[in-house]
Amino acid sequence: MASIEVGRVCVKTAGREAGEKCAIVEIIDENYVEVVGEAVKNRRCNIAHLEPTADSIDVSGDAESIKAALADL
């Protein structure tokens, strides 16, 4: 299964953004990561609230380029 790593595309499973795609841009600690997505605010998120997918994207650009890459998936 896919692991939690920078660039990994995930689906949120909890909260008002549940079901939306996002990408991990930073690993904060063993429980939290920072995510960004089209319909997901740029914020930290508990790893337990994410379902990783097999997809991965390049997150070296700004937030807008990450959102565009997620839209292409």
C-alpha cells in the first residue's frame, strides 16, 4: 500500500472536506502532515484522516501548480 510521503495524493476521510483529493506537501511529525488541494485548505491534517492513493505528484512548485496537477488526476 502507498505510504505517507511528500507528494503522495490522498483522499480526506473526515471533516467537511471528506472525499476530496489533496497532496502532502510537508511531514510535520509522526501524526500530522500539511496538505493542499483544490477543495482542501492548505493546513495540517491528522494522518488518521487521510487515505493514501497510489498516485504521486511533484510538489516543488507553489500551491496553484499543485492544485492544477491534482485537477489533472
